Amino acid sequence: MMKIERYGVYWADLDGPSALNVANVHPVVVVGHPSFFKPAESVIVCPLTLTRQPDWESRIPFICAGIETEIATDQISTIEQSCLKDRIDKLSPAETDALRALLNQMLLVE
């Protein structure tokens, strides 16, 4: 199994690890903490989207492999680790800080 990095951007087969449909392969950012990767065999991700929504506070602009995208924190989900394919990019420290701050704001439980 490949080493999964937090805040790495990977291709993910959202139809599942055994699916043959390449139409549902999308880039995702791994946001889950590494301590949960092995025992759970799943990982928490936010998808990237080409559909820009500049007025949405839940989106973070991100240039992935030279393409303008947005990190869709409003679509956070859990997928099987085996759905992750090649790593294609990684967030910078500033992008990581922005994503963490937004997720903390969105998911703050009081």
C-alpha cells in the first residue's frame, strides 16, 4: 500500500477500488489525520472542482498541477484508502494553514 500524506492531492476512484469506470476518477485532498489511516482503512478527503464559486466561503482556490481549481470543503467525505491512486500535488504550508482554519471554522463543535 502506498504512503498517504496529509494535505497531499491524489487521484481518487470514487466508484470504488474495483470499478473499471475511469469517468469517476477525481482529484482529492487528504485532510484526515495520519493516525487514523491504518486502523480505519479509510481516509477523509475534500474533492477539487473546476467549477469556481468565488462567493462561497467553503471553497479555497488552489492551483493543482497548473490548473485552477477549488478545494470543496463543503463536500468533505470519507473514502476507502484503496480508492486513492497516484499523488499529483501537495498543498503549500500557506494553503495547508488556510484549509485547516476553514475546516476548524466549519466543524467547530461546542
